[in-house]
Amino acid sequence: MSHTSARLCRGVVIVVTAGTLMAPLTAGAVPVSTPATSAASAPSPSPSPSGPEVLPLTPAVARQLDAAVQQVMSEANVPGVMVGVWTPGQPSYVRSFGVADKTTGRRMTPGLSMRIGSETKTFTVTALLQLADQGKVSLDDPIGKYIDGVPNGSDITLRQLADMRSGLFNYTQDEGFVKALTSDPQRPFTPQQLLSYAFRHPVLFPPGQKFSYCNTNLILLGLVVEKESGQPIGNYIEQHILAPTGMGQTLFPTGSEFPSPHAQGYSNQTANGQVADTADWDPSWAWAAGAMVSTLHDLHIWAPTVATGQLPDGSRLISPAMQAQRLTFPPGPVPGAGYGLGIFNVHGWIGHNGSLPGYESLTLYLPATRTSLVVLLNTDIQHDGEAPGTLFGQAITQIISPQHVFNLPAQPSTG
């Protein structure tokens, strides 16, 4: 497998463990090389009685965060990044550093729109769980009940698709897909075309046997949402998730549309390996696994909402019983990390990451203190094999929550 193909698959980089679409084309952070790789699962460590779980955001702590973020930027050669940390009853930390456009020198600012890659998975799975709450689907239905032609379709359940235990091949690791995308990054893809790349490969293991981050799973779940809701997935998400949540700056694009002002994105996931500006790349190749756009403000709202299932006004986005199922994190390949239904738990931080060519994101929530952390940056170029978004998450949590450090080591792709 080529280097580009392997990267396209990462994401949570729990890599492919969790969130990046492509890890190159990751759509999330499990890889998607434009996608996203994500993290996977395990119990979080018990808090130490010796100190607070999250440090108060005093001016001294803010200065430590400034220094840590700028150090990661320098070491990983990140053009621009924005960071937000919020804990109820404490001062917030909202900063932006560097540039949104390397050509013009335009500064990164907290209000810019950004592509969020595999964080899209949290919205797609939320839609699925809403339909399950309504009795329109059952998480234990086989995917073959809804979509024909899926390998092992009579045995793979919707739940196994959502928790990355289907055994299906990840289409973003297919050499033909990588060649088609990198040769013409502005071309549109249909969900059926994406599935065709995956289904030409044999299944990797029997469903439920183990964890394997896979963007194919989310393409299938997106089709289920469309079929059972009777709406295009972007319309469903806007009407039933974004509007009730008050996330007016978030959208599911149908093509390469990208609201202004936005940051330019920089990636070396190109046909020749040279760094390119990816802002006008068409993210339809990531679709329900990683195509969405959002802002720091909206992801601040989303962090507690997706982690608790509760809307800002106190009403429910999904039922408590369904949320409890969502937050079941079977042990995975990375100690201290687990992947539930379209969401991960990494040492107590619940959320998802995203990676798409040119952009990475991280949206986390620590229930013990109701702390939200959002990081958005305009490159997915790895530093010593690590996703830059993960490096920021680790550096920040080492300061604010030393008992709960977001530590998601990169894993070699198995695709």
C-alpha cells in the first residue's frame, strides 16, 4: 500500500482507531486521509485525590497554554490553530494563533469556518440513534435489511457499523480510490461509488470480532438515515440536530461549498506529495463519514451535547437509555481509550477527532467537571508520524487535566 493510501485511512488516529477519515484522506480523526481517525477505548483512570481534575483557568494557566500551543505549532509546522477551553463557573480560554492563509498572511481568528472531517461521524450516528429512539430502526438490525449487496450484510448489525466492529474494508484505503481522489480532488463522489471501492475487497474479520476504524461503516449508516427518514442526510441533520442545538454555523455540504470567512487548508496528501491548498477540494468522498463544516463556537455547543445527549435548554437530543448505549466503550487496542457508538472515550475525555486533507479538529468533553475542549487547525500534515490535532490535545490536557491526558498514540494502518 502506498504512503498516501495508508494516510488516507487514518483518523482518530487511533488509527485507525478512531477518528480520522483518511488518516490521510481522513474524515474524522480516525483517518481518512481526509477522513478521520478515532480513538478507541478503555476505562479512564481513577482521579487522584491530590488535586482538581481540571485546573482553574487562571492567568498563569492561560500563559502555560499559550506557550504549549505555540510550541506544538512550531515543532509540527502548523500554520494556524484556534483553541477553546470552557468550564462552567470559570474563566474561558479562547485563543487563535498563526495564519489562516499562508499566501496573504491573513490571521487565524476564532470565528472562521473549518472542515471537521470525522467529527461528522458523531452527527451521522446521532441521527441513527434518533431514528432508533423513534422505532424506525433497531441497532441490532442487520444492514442487509436496509442496503443490498453488503458483504456479510445479513450478519453485520447497525450497532457494529456504529462502533467500528463490522469487519468491512475501509474504502479510503483502496488504491483505486486514492488515485481517483488525488488525481482530481475537486471531483464529486456518490455514496454508491464509495461503497464500490470497499466491496471489491474481502471482509477483514467476522462482525463483532474486533475493532477496526472504517469509513465504509458511516457511508452505510448515512444511507440508512436517508432511507428511513425520507430526507437527504444533510437536511435531516440540519433539521433534527443542528437547529434544535442552535448550531447555525455548521453545515453538511453537498459539494465543495465552504462558508466564508474560512481558513485555507494545507496538506501533502496529493498525487505528487507536494503541499497544496485544499480549501476547494470536494469533501463528498467523505460524505457521512467526514464532509461537515463547523466553527469553534458551534463545536463548543456540540461538545457537551453529544457527550450527554442533552440540549442546551435541558431537553433531550436522544433518550437517556439510548445515550447510555452510545457511551458503552468496549476495550480496544489502545490502553485507556474506547470507542462507542460514533464517539470515543480517551482517559475520561468523551468526543471525537477529525482529519481531512488540510484540516484537523478535536472536540472533547470531560463529564466530571463539564469541561469542553475544542481545537481546530488548518493542516493534517503529520509530525514524526503523529497527527498534529492529537499533539495539541495532549499538550493542552497535560496542563489543564493532568489526571486525564488525551494521549492517543498513532497505530500502524492494518488496511
